[in-house]
Amino acid sequence: MSPLLAVEGLRASYGRVPILAGVDFTMAEGEFLGILGHNGMGKTTLMRTIMGSLPATAGSIHFAGTDVTKLATHQRSRLGLGLVPQGREIFPTLSVEENMRMGLAAAKREDRAVIDGVLQDFPRLVRLLDRRGGALSGGEQQLLALARCLCAKPKLILLDEPTEGIQPSIIEEMIETLQTLRRRWSLSMIIVEQNLDFITSLSDRVLSIQKGRITGEVDRERLLSGDVAMTAA
Amino acid sequence: MDLVAILGLNVVNGAASLFLLCLGLAIIFGMMRIINLAHGEFVMLGAYAAVIAANAGVNIFVAMLIVAPLFVGLVGIVVERCLIQFLYGRLVDSMLATWGLSLLIIGLVTTIFGNTMQGVPTPLGGFAIGAYRTSYYTLFLLAVAIAMLALVYGVLRYTRFGLIARAVMQNPEMAAVLGVNPARVYMATFALGAAVTGLAGGVLAPVSGITPVMGGAYVAKAFITVVGGGAAIISGTVSASGLFGFVNQLGAYFTTPVYGEVILFVSAIILIRLLPQGISGRFFKGTV
């Protein structure tokens, strides 16, 4: 079976500063793949390049059998790529409900049943539907960003540092929600994180990224013991 | 008492005209941060379209309310595809390019129709309030302004296109991640702004002198009102055109129309000094 996502020799830069220096990895359908790395190692750049917000300067990205390297962001989104970005990027003056409706923006018809279906897994959002997105707490925004992404029914979700600045109780809730969603929706996901507990409890496989390159798979035993020397190459 | 009524009518009329003039600009500037210095020429094209259609035998109301916005909306699509789409995020370049565009449009219209004043009689006739006479057309302008207000508000607030347009305005990159093509939304929004501006030109045609250079008289006023209004398209434009229309008309009544304009600009400068984010940046945060 061909992989769901295959990234080969991917390079990207901000202006003249190279950030990704040839990233290679593949992932299978249904897999939860963790990518672990410190700040500045290129995690968010990798997510943005896969999504198309940042152009690749070299290399290729194949998603579900299609070469998406040259496609625009909205075209990749319509093929089934979803991103829950770092900083969550909730539309601040739209209501929670309107934010979720934006998840259906690419659909032919706005189907209310999809939103109601997604909301079943996010009970915390139900009473907030009329609230402005910008008025939510960080944790609530994170749940909303995930719910909004799910409304588009993506095949693969890119989850960029979901625990950043979130209170521990909501992190626990997110782990549970994601595990439930995985069973129910047959999702595939890439989780980019620095939080070891979070990434360990959700990922089938964890890769480490350093200076814009994937430096290999992180051993599960070492993840569980918390002994990850990410500075050693 | 009659004087107060007629003065009140003038103030309302001034505010309504200003609102109509600004709405299209507010849509284009508010949604896309493009400074369209050819805005006045869009008004002029709307006026020409209405006058030429009316003089060719088209019903004057059809000419003003349908021909003018349709024509300028189409011009807007062409301009967006050929020029504006390359200028998003380049504020200074967009000003230069649209200024050039305004000169081009003035030149084209002058070449085709000559540098003479065109006109069309004001329809609807007049009525008297005591010793003063005014025209029903004043009330018609007010009705059109209210209808446009309701229409644009309704589109932005309650339709799917409006939701997507507001989202793109706040965060185009995130909207693209959700499958929206921002370029398409920008094109549609620019065309909508142009069409609304064309309609303003159309309905103002019977009460203005129509020449190729008439746009110059509108562009500064429209800009200062949009900047004074702030980021929210509807609440900002309504509040700023209400305020500036009021100041302008009262100033014109107590002094002369020229000083009325001067007073408008001075009060706008003071307002922007006090509220740099515009009226809606201070009082109507987060509204449409």
C-alpha cells in the first residue's frame, strides 16, 4: 500500500534563511506520527510547508497518491489535508459557531449536521457557540481549532504544538478526545510537540527533528523514561 | 420650524450621500487594505454609465440602480484581474498603481466623451416645507442609502459568502488552510465594492455635474470618512458619514459650502488624532 504522506528531500526557507534542509519521512494511513524537536528546529516550518502556506524550495510532498508540492494551500485542504496551527489561529471576531462553519467553507453546501456531529465530541464548546472566538481561553481555543478542522473531514490532520500555553487539565482532556476521535473517525495525524507526555501517549512512532532534518526515530523505551537526549545527533 | 426641518433634511441627505460614496471604498479598503485612488473615477464611471443609458432611452431608475453598478462591477473585475491582484499587501505600490489607473480612466473618458459636462434631469420633482422647496429626490437618496446599508450588512452578516469574506479579512492564511481560495474572495469583494461605488455614481448623477474629472471631488472626502470610520465596514461607515455629513452640512449652512468642506476636513483630522483606530475601533469593536 502506498503511504498516505511521503515527504522527500523537502527544503524551505524564510527569505534567505534556510529552515528545512532536506526532510524525508513517510507515514501510513491511520498512523499517529509524533515529531519531537526543540524550538527553532523547523517543526512549524515543516507543518506550514506540508500545508502549502510556505513554498517548498526543493523536494516533493506526495499526499494520498497525489503530488501536492506545487498546489496552493486551499487545493491541498480540499484534498483532505487539515492543519491545527500553532497559536490556533481562531478568527477572533467570529463566533465559535461561525468559526466552526468556516470548517465547512470548502464544502458544496453548509451542512449543519456535520457541525452537530463534531460537537458531540466537544461538549465544552456547546455552551460557548455564541461567544466570540477571541474571548475564549487558550484551551477552549485549542479545542475549537481542532473541532473546526474536523468539520472539513480531513484525511490527515497536522497538529502543531497543541499543548503550548494550555493548562494541564485541558491537555488531559485533549488526549482523551483525540483517542476517541481516532477510534471513531479513522484519522491519521502528525503531532508536532515538545511535551513528552502528550506525544508519547498519542503517537505510534516518534521522529526527532534537528536543524531542519529528521534525525531518526526516537526509541519508545527512552520516551517513556523521559530520557530523550535531543541535543545529541 | 420649517427651517429646522429643511436643515435636518439637508443634514440627512449629506450623510446619506457621503455614506453611499464611501461604502464601496470601505468594502475594498476594509477587506483588503488596498487604497484605491481610482475610487473617484469609479464614481464617475457609474455616473457616466447612468447618464448615457438614460439619454439612450433606458428608464432613469434602471440606468441608475442596475446599469451603473453592473457596468462598474465588471470594470472592477477587469481591474482586479489585470492590476490589483498583484498588489495585495503592497500598500504604497497599490496607491501608485491605482493613481495611474485613475489618470488612465480620466483620459479614456475624456477622449471618448469630451471634456464637457453631461447631465440628466433630476427625476421625481419637488415639494414644499413652508416657504422652502426641496426635491423628492433627496428622500430617494436616503432610501437608497438605507437599502444599501441593509443589503451590505445582510450579505456580510448572514450569508455564507459574508462569513467567508469576514474570515479572509481577518486571516487569509487560515482561511486558505480551511479550503478557501483567498484570491477568489478578493476578486469577488473588489467587484462588489466597485459595483456599490458605481451605484453611488449612478444615483448621484442627477444631482452632480458630470465631467471626466468629477472623481477628484469625491476621493478625498470618501477616504477621510473611511479612515475616520475605522475597521468595521458598516458601523464605521455609518457613524463616520453621519458625523461628517452633519458637520459638513451645518458648516455649509452657517458659512458657505466651501467652508463646509474645510470644516469637514478639520473635524476629520481632529477625530483621527483623538481616535487613531477610527470610530469603530473605539466604540464598535468586533462588529461588521
